[in-house]
Amino acid sequence: MGPLLAMIVLFAGVVILFKTVRMVPQGYEWTVERFGRYTQTLSPGLHFLIPVVYGVGRKINMMEQVLEVPSQDVITKDNAVVKVDGIVFFQVLDAAKAAYEVATLEIAILNLVMTNIRTAIGSMDLDESLSKRDEINTKVLMAVDQATHPWGIKVNRIELKDIAPPRDLIDSMARQMKAEREKRANILEAEGFRQAAILKAEGEKQATILEAEGEREAAFRAAEARERLAEAEAKATQMVSDAISNGNVQAINYFVAQKYIEAFKELAQAPNQKFVLMPMESSGMLGSLGGIAELAREAMDRKPGGGIAMPPMPKGGA
């Protein structure tokens, strides 16, 4: 009996030692109970407890933890059914509250997140729920964090991983998106044709205006040239008329010779004539030319400060 009793005593001593010396690992906190009642929280490190009287209640993980939110069917505001799942990041700040304020902390957090996801998505149309994921995350996070505050935890982030509509609804949305893109493409193409037509019409209008301006300027220049030519002709005629009035017969010869030469020049330059054969009195033309020379000499004699008077040129017989 002696060795057996010694072994029993040794075993009891080892058990008491393990019950007395407690080592809390980093990242955890342990609650201490005295006869089942919470008394204190042990931080990481070495601690000593009186066996039987004091005992460890709950071992709480104080590090940030991640929970997978299982996929669930959610009905949107426009009665579309979508499958939604997500993840939750939370951290225990008060070990005592997390241990004694709620039972099965993780299950409570998951159920709270799932109900708030259904509430947030149920207040939106399908298009909004697909495009406003950040807004849904924010709504759910605020609601869950406020609800879990009495439990001594802090919900840091809630993310929706996937929002999956039914397959037929996805196909319908794809067709709608394709039709919308084709519509925008047709509108842009029509707008391009319209703009091109406007620019072309503006160009033609500007070209017509410039052409009309050019024709107007050309007509103005031609009229001005004709006016000056008419003034010169009138002035020449007046001079010949004055010379005739003064009794100078050579002026008539000058006028007739000028018209005679101009008529012959136009006849020789006619495009439908390759060869011209016509009778002409050369003596008459020479007489007219002589008259022109005589008229020029007399004009030089009448000019003040003129030079030496030219001798009269012989006149051809008519």
C-alpha cells in the first residue's frame, strides 16, 4: 500500500500544481470563476490560482477573427431572388462580456449578419443591389456593430463576396445590356451622320457665299474697267470733236483710221477664219496714217515749250 499511496499523492500533487499555475498564451484572455461566479480576467502570462476555490471559466480569443457567412436566398424589392454570401471580421474587446453576455458568440454574430443582409437587400431593387455593394456593406456593418456592442466585441468589416441572380435573370440582363449598347451605338452613329451633314451644308454654304462674293467683286471690277474705258473713249471722242470744231480736218482722219484698223484687226482674229482675202485701198489707209502723224505734229507744235516743229508728212491720195 505504501508505494500506491505515494503514487496517488504524487499524482494529486501534480494535478494541484497544474490547477494552481496557469499560463495564458498571447492573444487570449481567460476568465476566472470562484465557485462558478466570475471574479476576474487573466491577461497573457503566468498566473497562480487556488485550486478548487478558483477555476478557469472561458478562454476567449482576443485576436481579430473571420467568419464565413453562408450563402442564402434573398428577395429584392422588385421580387428577384438572389444568392448572397459574405465574410465578417470582428474582434473581442471585453472578454467577460463576450463570455457571459451571449451564448455561442459566433453563431449569434452570423445570424445577426444574415438578417441584416436580407433587410438591406430587400429594400433595394435588383439593379441597385448589384451596383451598390459598398452601400449594402456599410448599412449591414453599422447595424451589426451597434447590436453587438453590448457583447464586448467590435465588428470591423463586413464584405459581401457574391450576389448571384438566377441564370435566366442573368441572360435577360445580358440581352438588355446588349440592346442598350446597340441603342447607344446607333444614336452615336446617327449623331455622327447628322454632324457630318451639317458640316457639309455649312461648307457648301460658305463656298457659295465666297463664290458669290468673288463673282460680285469680278463684276464690280469689270464694270469699273468698262466705265474707265467708256470715260477714255468719251474723252477721246470729245478731243476729236473739239479738234473738228476748231477746223482741224486731220482729227477726222485720225478717228476714221483708228476705227478702220480696229475693224480690220477683229476681222483678222476671227476664230472661224483661217485665211482672209479682201480688196483694200492701201493709199486710203496710208492717207489716214499720214493724218494721224500730222495731228500728232500739230499737237506737239501747240504744246508750250515744245521742241523743233516736224515737217509735214506727205499725204496719200484717197
